[in-house]
Amino acid sequence: MQNVLSNMDSIRLSPSQSRRRSAARRGFTLIELLVVIVLIAILASLLLPTMGRARARAQGFQCLNNTRQLVLAWHLYSDDHNGRLAYNLGGDASRKTVVKKTNLNWVNSFLTWNLDADNTNTATLTETAMGIYANRTAQIYRCPSDHVVSASQREAGWTGRVRSYSMNAMVGDAGELTEKGFNQNNPHYLQFFRLTDIPQPSEIFVFLDEHPDSINDGYFLNQFYSREWVDLPASYHNGAASFAFADGHAQLQHWRNDSTKPPACPDGAELPLSMGEQQTIDFRWVVQHMSVKP
């Protein structure tokens, strides 16, 4: 034992070893901490855009799923009504007429930038003629990217309105507008009253997410012989909108003209929106997938 103690007494640390042990006891220096913080900041700056794009893609997929659910409910309604399509009531191209409120319609709401009850009342979706076929699930009527509210709505604590989707004006019974068997807004094109009226269901869309400044009733209207957006599709998903077609498939349509992608904000669309001759490619795609000539 005495020999061991004498050997331990003979062990001496060099000055450099002593400093390293002392530094280890003290922890990181200020410079080392700053280096770590800078590295974390650099990694965050690299990862955040990727995470943002991933989140946007996920919201785009959820939006597509919502429109698929809506078109499935639309099919179920038709099956239960001898092939007749759900009511799709709306106004004319002046945007001055207000849709008549009735639960016979596929939705029973008129959205505004004011504090009107329709903006938040989910019963205007779930207690309608089509609501039961959508399992009375209000969430599928709203795009997860749509958080647009007006200043007064934000001050009231609102984080969004209840609906982001509308139905193609040429699909379904539009009431007085189609009582003569054609749509007064587009009299030279077919109005589809039954599923069997649609010659190419994969080419005619039923639902789309609409620009927040355009959406009011659930009736998405444009006129075939104009160069003017009456209603405007949304562009939430990296400049694209979700569309669900009569055959049940859904897709994102990316817009090519900047004029089709005004800011998603109150009064951002400035409708009706006229286009130059070179700015109609998106408009033509939309109207060509709304109806066909007899």
C-alpha cells in the first residue's frame, strides 16, 4: 500500500494537461457558443424553406382530398335523386344579384368581408341538401391554406371563413337561371342537369377552390364569349387551384398568367377582371372545362 501511495505521489500533471482539465471543468467558451449558435442559424435557414414547401404540398394534398370528398357526396346525392344533380343556385354575371337562401341548395351561404353570420355558420354547409351526403363534415368545405379575413373580421377574432370551394355554374339546376332548360349566362352551352348529360366526365369540373375575393355564393360563373373573369379561381398552392371532376378525380391546375394570381386578400381580385388577348390561356382552360356546345 505504501508503494502505491508513493507511486501516486510521484505522478505530476504537465501545465498543458492541467489547463485542459481546467477548461473541461469550465465548459464552453463564449466563442464556442457563438459558433454553435451561428451553425444552428445556418441550418435553420436551409431547412425552413424546405419545411415550408413540404407544408404547402401537404396542404395542397389536403385540399385535393377535400374536393374529392365533395364530388363523392355530389355523386351520392345524384344516386339518391334518380340521376338529378344537386341544386347550384347563383346570380348573374353582373355579380349584383344575391342567391336566394334555401337549404335545397348544395350550400346555403353568401360570404362577405363583413361580420355576417354566413361567414362562420357551418350549418349553411352541413344542413343543406348535400350536407348529409358529406357526413355533415364542415371541414371539407374549406381549403387548409385559406386563412383570409378582413381587418374587421380579424379584430373580431376570426381566423377564416367557413368555405373555400364553389361549384361550376354549368353543373346542376340553377333555379330561375335555368328554368328554360339552358343557362341564361351561357345560353349556347349545355347545362348539365343529370350526370348522364355530361359527355366526358373526366373533362368537366364540378368543384374548385375559388379566390377569397371572388367567392360569395357557391356558384362559379364565367361567360364563354368574354375576356373577363367574373369569378376567379384561387392560387393558394404555389400558383395553382384544386379542381374535382365529374368522374371523381381531382387535380391541381397551375396558372400561367400573373393576372390569374392576384393577392389572396380582401379586394385583391378587383372583379370583374378584364384580360388582354395574350392573358387568356388560363381563362380558356377554365371555360373549356365548364361545359360543351350542344
